[in-house]
Amino acid sequence: MTDELLTVPEVMKRLRLGRSTVYDLIRSHRLVSITIGRSRRVPASALHEFIHHQIAEAA
């Protein structure tokens, strides 16, 4: 399986959220992420799933 891994700044830009908010989403397990070495990465599929979940909650 190939999945693009996004950096926190890339997620911040796509969601138009601040760094602390993105890390809060990760810490609360609302946004799935992985750690590679000392770097935190968010699979693009996890970001899409998060967005769709937010849309479903708002409806």
C-alpha cells in the first residue's frame, strides 16, 4: 500500500489550522499519525478520513 505521508506543516496548511491545534488532534487520536525517527507524519488517507468524519458530524 502506498500512501502519501504529510508533515505537520502540510496538514496545517491543508486544514488552515495552527500547529498546536493539529498536535491536539493527533494527541486526542482524532487524527491518525505515525512517528518516523523524530518526525511526525500524517497519512493522506487519515487526513481525508478526518475531514469526511467532520463533515458527517456537521450534517
